Amino acid sequence: MTTLVVPRRPDGRARLWRLAATIMLAIVAIITMVSLSASSAEAATTPSPSSAAAAACASNATTGCLQGTIKLPSGDPAVGIKLGIKGGDLDTTITTGSDGKWSQAITVAGPYTITVDTTSIPDGAVLDSGAKNPATVTGALNKNTGYVFKIVGGTTSSDGTTTQTPDDATTGITFDRFAQQFVSGIRLGLLLALAAVGLSLIFGTTGLSNFAHGEQVTLGGLLAYLFANVLGLNLILAAIISVVICAATGYFQDAWIWKPLRRRGIGTTQLMIVTIGLSIALQYTFQYFLGASTVRIDQANPVTVDLGPVTLSAQSLISMGIAVVIIAAVGWVLVKTRIGRATRAVSDNPSLAAASGIDVDRIIRIVWTSATALAGLSGVLLGLVLNGVNWQTGLQLLLLMFAAITLGGLGTAFGALAGAMIIGLVVELTNLVLPGDFKYATALIILILVLLVRPQGIFGRRERIG
């Protein structure tokens, strides 16, 4: 008797895994091709060997580095300031990054002339009357040579002459300065809330403190730069694709890493250590493919809009509007939809939610996907507002995100929103009384005080332990 063997069709789970693997490989291939295209584009537009060395600007036996930092009178980084550098075999123009820093590699020792393009200085600020422009700096190989251009408050007339604001007007607390910093705080709070809400939802549904969440912010900004400037896509389309890819990374992270680890009963402490390792790995992956320099998503100089005493860029206003709409949509989903109610149930008590018939793993998968999408969108908008993004952008915001969700209440989305707005305002208003370098330290102080006075946060609930 002959037995007929009919091959089994793969079940739905196997097909899903194959589809997921195919999509993930496609994403990796896209990122690799885009990064290689970026390297080729940079090589094609490099005018001289010295400019090629400028990308890394690491001092060694054959290379030196000219560098500096430019800040606005408020203490914020001066973004997009153009500097012309001539000397040796070098004749190039560079631009300050999102942190106000500039650097240029040199391969010939000797004097270099550095000239600030005063037309690139934002309205309401001018180059200090005592500053030399152009300035002459003697560069040396195997050495970092620094030079600082000071920008102060002032105005520029139509004929090009500048009037410097007296020092007491720029250092004192005035209504105009308060209004400017207050609005800047709202802007930072809204963009911070986009990432913090997702981080809080991940903690609420899984109990995991995801230290790699900042790298999702970085990924969103870097992908937007690659798609908009290397592949030449429309900025809106580039942003949408970047957010979709970030959402896919969250989906596959949970499918391939966090769900298997949860099923094995791995504790949250061990999982947190995994997120720290993932964070470090992603940081240096970004640096390996795109370098350590700051890249600009929108290459055009920012267009400023005056709203009474407040001056904001058009990108800032658009980004704030998008953030408000998205945050409102997330709140509506959490309150009005079945998925939102299920998410809140899982965050409140996963065991009870599972006993009620809720697919806890499915809800966690949705939370991971949504959280990384929000973080990616935050990275795109921050890259536009700060006029630049680099491999450490998310890392620099990670402390602020943790401070926000701790202040608002761990695991609560609306608490993360409230905490982010408070942190944003405090960080920016600190510039009125403290130098700009200290503003992020205030987030750490708030974090410590909250843990001492009200560990559960504003919207958190007091729980009995033991």
C-alpha cells in the first residue's frame, strides 16, 4: 500500500516570521545602500584632500584640527553660523552644528584666516565689537587649535552697521527674554513629550526602562537626513518613510528580542542591561555609517517669524503644530478606542488584563511599534528645530525623557506629557539665571527631588511594597 505524503503548508505563524524576516532584511538593505550613497555623495563633492579630512577632524601626526563653539546671548547654541576658512591648501566654508560647534581638519601647519559670515547670524544678535573678524589662527598638526567668536545682543541696520545692546540689557531678566525662553520651553516640552509618552507606555506595559529609546530619536533624524538629502526625496515624504521605518524597528525589536526574553522569564533588571548594550551598539553603528559630524535635514537657512517679543523659525512653528496634533491623537486613542483601553488595562495589571481576555503580547507589540514611531517623529522634528542631528542627539535627550516620565508618573502617558512640559519649561527658563551649559543639569536636580518628595510622580499612585 502506497502512502501519499502531502507536504504541510506553513502555518500562519511561520508565514508571519518569514514575512517579518524579509521586511527586516529589506530595511537593513535600504539603510546600507543609503549610507553608501551618502559616502559616495560626500566623496564626489569633496573639493580637496583637506576637506576630506575635515569630516572626522581627529588630530594625528598628519592632521590638525581647528575648532570652536559659538553661542547666542541667551546661552543657546548658535546654529547655522557660516565660517570661511582659508590657509595652506584650504579654502572652504563650514557651518556650526546643532550644538553650536564647528571644526575643520587641516593637513598643512601654519596661519589660517577664519571669517564669520555676519549675515548668517540670527536677528537680534551681532558679533561682539571686540571680536576680530577675520581672525588669524595658527594651526598645527597633531593638535586641536580652538578659537571662540563671541555673539552678543544687538541689531543690524539696512546699511550693514551694527548696534550692540548694552550688557545689562542682555544679562538681566526682561519680559522679552522671559517670553522667548518660555515659548522655547513649550517647544522643547512638546517635542520631548512625543518621545517620553512612548517610553512611559513601554514601562507601563512591560516594566522595562528602555535606555535605547534615545537611539530611536536619533534614528528618525538621521533617516530623514538620508532620504531628504542623499536620495533627494521631498522632506515630507522623507519624514513619513523615516517614521514608518522607526515603527518597524520597534515591531521587530519586540518580536525578536523582548518577547522571547519575556517568555524565558528574564527579569526587568537583566532586560534593562540589554537595552543599555543595545543603546551603545546603535550609537556606534550610527557613527560608523554616518560619522560624528552634525548633519542638517533642511539645508536651507531657517526662516524666522516674529510673534511680538518672540522669534521662532518656521520649522519650529510647524513642528510644534505637528506635535500638538499627534499628542492629541495619542490621547484620543488611549481614552476612546478599544486598543487604548486595553493598553491602559495592561499597564494597570497585566495578569488581570490577560484573565479578562486581552491579548497582552499583542498590546505590547502595538505599544513598541507606536512608541518607536513617536520617537522617530520626535527625532525628525528635533532635527528640523535644532537645524541638525548627530549620533548622540537621542543620548543627550535621554536624561530629560526619564526626568519627564518620573516627574509625571512612571507608566502613565498623560503624566509623561505633563512631566515633559514642566521639564521643557524649567530647562529653558534656567537660561535666565544660569549659563546655558547648566540647563540640562536642572533636569537631574528635578529627578532627584521628585524621587525624594513624591516617588510616584504627579499622576502616579502610591503603592505598598512588602
